Amino acid sequence: MKLLIVRHAKAEDREVYAKTGADDAERPLTGAGREQARKTARAIKTLLPRIDVLATSPLVRARDTADLLRRDYKRLRPQELPALMPGIPPKVVGAWLAEQAVDATVAVVGHEPDLSSLASWFLTGRAQPLMALKKGGACLLEFEAAPAPGGALLAWLLTPRQLRGLSE
């Protein structure tokens, strides 16, 4: 299995958005964030020609990022996965991932620091973040067998700037 982990692109400022009285779950991407997500998607498509499953946090900024990613893949439809919401332990995503086909390429879109915890858990067996994904950044983990804590190999970890360079 291959697991693509993508952090949502740049969203509206949390504090400024909070002053509107709207729920943070509805905080959208900025215009620059939408463009960042488009470039991230193009770069990922060059690195990973096939994605079989795309799951996203239900929060708007992650859903919007996932929607922009899926546009580069025909017939791919994002599914909302509450396990990708902030504060959910990696083992909950791990249980969902275990239900996917072992030969699948699975992409997840979510939030920090949870995504770094997820990647670290699959790489080392510990949920202590050993890396940080910047907004619009991504990493690819590969498993030789069924996904398990400590069972992944890091194929690549790219910043938004590196991804932009690949998309040009």
C-alpha cells in the first residue's frame, strides 16, 4: 500500500475568521491557498499517477484541498472521514486504512499536528511527531505488507515550495 498524506492548503487566518462568529470548521482556503492546492495537485499527479481512494477531514479547508486534488484524477471522489478531524489519534485512521485494499494507493487530506503524528506512528510506532507538514505539503509512505505502526517507509516528504517547483 501507498499512503499519500497531504496537509490542507493555506486557509483564512484563524483569529480573524473567529471574529466573524462563524464556526472554525467552515474556515475556507484563501485565494492563494486554492492556487497552492492546484499546484500541489499537479505536482502530486506527476509523482503519483494513480490514487485509488481519497479521504478528507470534513472541515471545509481540507475538503476544498481534497476537491482540488481529485480534479487531476478521473473518477476519484473524496470521501469525508471524521477520523481525519483535528485531535483524533492515529490508530483511528489506522483502523480505517486497514480496511482498504493492500495494493491500493490511498490519499488523506487533513490537519497538523495530526498528520505528522500519523506519519510518525506509521514510520516508528510512536505518535510523537518527528516532522512537520507545511500547509500544502505532502509525504508518501509505502508499506510492504498491511499498514501497521512502525511498518512504513518514507518515500518522500515535500514542502509546498518543492511541490510548486515540480508543477511548473
